[in-house]
Amino acid sequence: MVTATVREWYDEEGWGVLDSPDTPGGCFGHYSDIQAPGFRTLTAGQRVDLTWEAPGFQQDGYDYRALSIVPRPA
């Protein structure tokens, strides 16, 4: 698990990009990976704890894919 920052998030599409030193170029994240109750969303600049994988293929243009996204308290 690493600390990452949300680069961009698209609520209407349910996905976004997270940046961390371990995921150069960005990590694809889907709302279903967010570990939170209710409507799951993130905002640009928000810090999260990220578990990721490099699946060996690109997920929507990204080499890394989130497995778990845990929002950090503000």
C-alpha cells in the first residue's frame, strides 16, 4: 500500500487517475475500488492509500490499476 494523490476524477463515468511514486504515469482507479460506504467518489488533490497492480496490459491507457483505494481523512 502506498500514499497517492488523486490527479483527476470523473464522477459521471466512475473512474479517475491516481499518482504515486510507485505508479509512474498514473494509476487507473474505478469507483468500485473505493473502500467507503454510500456514494463512492474522490476529488482532485485528495490523498488516498492505494493498493495497485501492474496487470501486464494497459487499463484505459494506464500501466497500473487500483485494487483498493482508501480515502484519507482531510
